[in-house]
Amino acid sequence: MKKRILNEMQTNELVDAYAQIGMLQYSALDDGKISKYNRLYDEKREIEEEMRGALSWFSTVTQTCRCA
């Protein structure tokens, strides 16, 4: 997936895409399509990076904002 598309996705969409890729990887591996599995792995890593970035932003905001 393209980085800019990932930037526009909501967290639940990222999670859904991540799960879908996992199922496609299982299928690819079962069919012996290693190159497809590897391509999907790369896409999954991009989603992980995007989710980590969103999580680090969220933790920064919650640590700096205190509720009274």
C-alpha cells in the first residue's frame, strides 16, 4: 500500500486491512505462492509502521494532557 493512503486511513480500517492481509498470506502460503506472500508481508509491515506512528502520537498527546 502507498504511504499516503495509509496516512488517510482510520485505525479501524488499518486493523481490518492488517487482518485481511493475514488471511491472504495464509492462502498464498497454502497455494505455494511465496512471492505473493512476501509482497503481502511488506504491505503488512507498512501498516504496522503506520499504526505505531499513530500510537506514539496518541501516547504523546495523552501524556501531555491531564484531566482535572
